[in-house]
Amino acid sequence: MHEKRRSVKMRVEEKMQKLSTKEAAAYLGYSPFTLRNWRMGRKEWRIGLRGPKFHSRHGRIFYFMEDLETWEKLCGTERNNLELD
């Protein structure tokens, strides 16, 4: 029983893991500059879709792993198709 709770807690902690812009960019396979452009609204990944959700606290930008995974699921198939072209 305790192992099951610990496992669930670990999964929740992984999802809530904070990543810097550099770490998030490496995870997604883009440059930190691209993520910055998406945040500032200078660039869209495709029409109507910018980069993943980001958070800012005390002037520091970070991403939650869960938000990166959600963004990947949202655009994953289109991204794979573009890479094949």
C-alpha cells in the first residue's frame, strides 16, 4: 500500500518538476531562443499555436514538465510529419 502511494507521489512530483528555458528547450529539441520567441509572441509554431505554457515568478521563467508533455501531445504528430518532409 505504501509503495503505491509513493509511486503516485513520485509521478506527481515528476509532472510538477520545474525546468529552466534551457532545460525545456533541450527536452523539446528546440533552441532556448525559439522558446523565448514563442513566449514573447514573435513566432508561432504553426498558425494559432505558440510554444508550451510557461510560468514566471520573481522575473524567472520556468516550465513544468506536465505542460511540456501536453504541448508535445498537442503538436506531436504534426511535428513528426514536418520533420519527414
